[in-house]
Amino acid sequence: MTAGPVIVPGAVFGAVGALAAFPLRLAAREVERRHAELRRGVTRRTTHVVFGRTLLAKVATSRTGDAEIVRRTNAEREAGRALISENGFLRLLGLMKAPEASSLSRQSLIDQSRLAGDDLDMLSLFDAFEHDGEPYSFRDLILARKYAGLIASGATWGAIARSVHRSGPVASLTAKSLNVGSQHGRPDAIYLDEGLSELDGQLLFDLGSPEDDTLEELFAEAETAEEEERHDDAATLYQRCLAIDPSDAIAAFNRANCLRGASRVAEAAHDYARAIKLDPGFVEAWFNLAGLMSDEGKVASARRHLQKAITLDKAYADPVFNLARLEFDAGNFPEARRLWARYLELDTDSEWARLAQKGIQFVDLHMARTAG
């Protein structure tokens, strides 16, 4: 028997959306016990992204809807991070039993079911199958064929994913006939043929507390306020999150960004520092604090924070560019040139890269004139 997947020590898991079946606080303890980290949100240190199923309910009422989830998953894949479904994460922790052995590849499931690959990937990520990835089972093939039929009838992957978990384990749906519910006044739901009843039921786990529910709801509400640029409201909500969980570096960082957006500079600096104290390797917090210090004319402090960000993440191009610009403004032309050259090793074709090239050209001309 081969061993199942394990959590590698040092891995950093980022949760996007609250877990529907298990409190994030308890999951974080289990991850920490395995010498890894679990945080809300994604930073540059994040290696694995866990998509909680409550994200589906959150986006259902937003302007961008499921398209935003697709955009987010594509961005995380392109960044080289591993994407994990909620059930896949619980199995990784040993908190949910793994399904029986399976043998169908992703391509085989697509070929036999005629379900589009993109839909298969999104439905897998939100646990609409018995397995959260290949190899898939025969029951997964039955479900894939049902989902392909629903999509052909006008359903979306999001509508399916939102509906199928309401009746318990998705594998139980293999013996049931499903229909799109648009003709019954609920275009976002999937219905059983028996009496045209909507799929409904209770979640499989109930291991949380009212405090867990409040924290997850507050964090989601704070994120929404932040996205809508209601900076003061978001800052207040993140503060309430921190009152419940003072160890949350992401909440402190997000609050700092909101305070900065509200021009509450001193408070923002305090919360960036708080995020750094909670997570000394939080490179974005070092970088954003440097930007705040630079805006305030505190050049020496900005320089130190940018240098720290570069030390922590040598592949992070932004602090290299900003430090080059800071040195240029200070008249340290050779150092500015060295840093811009380093930036061009990390980024060759963006607008910032073109600015770096111009900066190097200016320094070369200046130094040639000075030498002459």
C-alpha cells in the first residue's frame, strides 16, 4: 500500500474562503502540529491555497460572481501554488476518510463524460466529486456525466457546486436524477426529480463554536468592505477579528492597508509593525511599511524595510525597484544602477522594466558626463 499525501514541514497554506465543514482555527492547530502554517488569505510565502466552500456563497451575490473565483484560481496556478479543495485539505490532515481506490485519469474522465476540462477542475476544487483530483473513481465518472448534462441544460459549474453539498456526501447523488431548477424559480439550484425537491441538508461536520462562526463571518465581511474601498468600515471589522484572534498576522496586515487607504498613517504603521511581529517573514508587510515610510519622507526607515524585504524574498522584484528609485532620488547613482540591473533580472518586459532600463541609461549618461 502506498502512503497518502502528507503535509511537508515548512509548507504555508493560505485559506481563501472559510471552511464549510471545519473551523479554520482548529485546522490551523493541526497544521502547526505538523510543522507547517495555515493562514487566512495568500501571501508570497504561501505554497498551497485551500479554497473553502463558503466562498461559493459569498460570491453568489457579488457583481463578478463565479468569474472572480475562476480568475483567482488561474492567478494562483500561474503563481506556482498548489490548489487544494476543502475535502482534500481535511484528508491531508487525516480529519476525513480518503475515498476508495480509483484509477481514472483527468483526461479519461473528460473523454468519457464530455464534461469540459475547466468545469471539471472547478467542480473538483469545490468537492463536487468523490475525489478532489485524479485518479478519479467510476462514481466520479457517473457524476461527471450528470454534471455535463446539467451544464448542457443551462447550469453553471458554480450552480452545481453550490447545490450538491446540501444532501450529504456527493457520491450519494450517483443513483439520483438531477435537473436544473430554472423553471422552478431558483436558477442557482439543482433539483432532484423526486417531487422536484431542492437538494438540501446539513453539513457533515459541526465541530465549531459560535466564536468560530463569528470570526469567519467577520473576516469575510471585512474582506468585502476592503474590496469596496470602505476603508474605515473594513479597519473596524478587521480590528474585531483581531480581538477574537490576536495572532492573525493577515488581519493585522489587511487592517494596516485599510488604515493607509483612510490616510490614518500612524495607525497603519502600528498595524504593519504588528503583522511583522506576529510573522517576521511577512515580506509584504515589510514592503508596504517601507512604502508608508517613504511617503512620509522617512528615507532611512524606508531603506531598512526594503532591504529586509529583499533579504527575505530574493525573487520579489517590487522592493528592488523601489529601493533603486529611493537611492536614485538620494543621489546614490551607482547603487541605483546596480539595483535596477538586478530588477531587470527579475522582470524583463513590464512597464516597470522599461522604467528601470531608462533609469540605467540616465545613470550611465550622468556618470559619463561626470567622468568627462
